[in-house]
Amino acid sequence: MKNSLTKSIVAGLFALLIAQSAWAVTTIYTIRVDGLACPYCAYGIEKKLNELEGVKFIDMNLETGIVTVNTFDVQLNDAQLKQLFQDTGFTYRGKTETTK
């Protein structure tokens, strides 16, 4: 009986964890930045973005000046991004969002 109850509790917790992940929203931001020219520059931006709660993935294309950021259950607004890039010495030009 005790073993059966333990299995039921574990199964219930697992189902709850799966359901919670299904309700969470992943947003992919494609951000245009001026001045992104070297890996050291990219590291400074990556460091600042990683400080934001909910950021799960960051990719930077030095040739195009595009920063891709995936967030989990959080929204990044223009004012916040403009300040972040300004603080790291870059010019924020805009973003597009895709929600999954």
C-alpha cells in the first residue's frame, strides 16, 4: 500500500510538472543592435542579458548585428532593452517577437 501511494504521488507531481511547462510561454526575440563587431562586445551583451530573469538562450550574429534571445515566461520591453544595450555601449534599433 505504501509503495503504491508513493508511486501515485510521484506520478502526480510529474504530471503537474509537465502541465506547468505546457502553460509557460517561450518568446523568441530577434533584436537589431548597432556596433556589435567583436566577440568581446558580444560577451558584454551576453553577460547583461543573462542577468535578466527568464532568459534561457542567447545567440549573436556579429556580421548582421542580430541578437536572438529566448525567454521563458517573461516579456522584454523596448525601454528595458534600449537601456541594457546603451549601458553596454551599443545602440538598440528594435526587436521582433515570436511566441511559442
